[in-house]
Amino acid sequence: MLTQTTSRVLEPSDLDAALAVLDREPVANAFVTARVRIAGLDPWRLGGEMWGWYEHGMLTSLCYAGANLVPICATPRAVRAFADRARRAGRRCSSIVGPADTTAQLWRLLEPGWGPPREVRTRQPLMVTDRMPADITPDPYVRRVRKDEMERIMPACVAMFTEEVGISPMAGDGGLLYQARVAELVGSGRSFARFDTDGRVVFKAEIGAATDRACQIQGVWVAPEYRGTGLAAPGMAAILRYALADVAPVASLYVNDFNTAARRTYQRVGFQEIGAFMSILF
């Protein structure tokens, strides 16, 4: 056992200790917890390294370093250690994302070497619910996307991502990784949509991360020509029904604070703020 205050890259044998840290905040950590429970801590399978911070031999904080850099239950001393390690390694991630306070601390330390970013989203409310809304009927036309409908769902996914992130997911590798991720969600039954009579997507969302304690809804999108027509709240209620019945007892999401229409919709469906994330996009 380590008897000093230090950080290191975790190994597969550290899985139980890492899960114990992740389980301290099951909602906020749902994305990383889901990956770790599927892939373990082997960097090749996980898609990145998991850094650990030890206080007198006890693992107390984590940082996932993959396509995203994600501080997890990180104390101020851990944040400094993770920033040092990140600076030495050089920037390999496309974003830094995590609880707003610790992510802001981490970014202050990394910005001199890693800035300027493409965009900083300083406050993204984290919202949760564990029950269906009493006054909104779930949209009966929102259903699971079938595996043979990939060609129908992909344009909507690309449009949502481009609108949300500011760049197309088809850039770089031609969209291979993004297509694989969408196919994974469709194949696992966690991609949902409403189609019009011509087979075009008018509403869609995914349950992007799932553990036995919490799941995270992402990729909520209404086709531009249907915005303002009342599809969003019943659509979200339908997603929520699937999530709570089939996936986890708590559903969460996070949203940009400037997206007042989306925040209002989520509140109507019963989501309540419990914290905030912050994202730095490169």
C-alpha cells in the first residue's frame, strides 16, 4: 500500500478502489462509472488512463484522461497533481469536463499552457429526477431506434452534435468513431426517436451512460422545423419512462445555462438542479 501523498496511473488491480471513489457521487460520475464498469482500468479498453490521487495510502480522487479530461471527487491538492501530470503529458483531449468548481480549478492551472480554448462553458446545470411527471403524457410515437434505422438516425445525430459542440463529428476520421458510438447506443437499445410519416427524425435523444444507480440522458434534439410545436416535453417524458423502467432508478442530464428553452422543458418534466458542470472545448 502507498504510504505517501502521491498520484499515479491506476492499473486493473485498482478497480475496486476506483469504483469506491466513483460510487461516492453516482449521478455526477455516471459517464465515467459506466465506462469503467464495462472496460475496467486497462487503458486500451478504457480509451484512456485513469489517474489516482492518494492521501496517506488511500485512493481519494480520480481523473479520467481520454478523449475528455474529467476530474472526479478531486480535492484541491489532487487537482494540482492532475494538472502537473496533464501538463507533462501534453494536451490529448478534445475537452475538459466535470463538476464546475474542480474543473475551474484545473483549467486555471492548465490554461497558460493549453489555452486558448475554442469555447468555455462555465456553468451547465446538472439536473436529476427519479419519477415520472404527473401532468405530461409521454409521446406514444417516441420509440427505440432499430438497428436497420442507422441511416435515418445518423443525420439527426450529426446535426445535434454540430449544433451543440460547434464542430462536426464527421471531421478528422470521417466520422468513424462517432458512427461507432451511435451504433453502440442503437444496438444497446438506448437510442430513441420519433419519426414523421416520411421517416425523418423529428425528435431524438439517447441514454448515453448507464449504471445500476443512475443514467444520463444526452443528445436531446428537435428538428428545426418542429421547434416550438410542443414535441420536447412529451418526448422527454417518453425517454424518462424508458430510463426509469429499464435502466436506472435516477435519470440525469446537464444543459448549458444559456439554453433557457431546454432548461424550461426539463423543469416541466420534473428535473431539478443539484449542481453544475463546466466544459472547456478545444
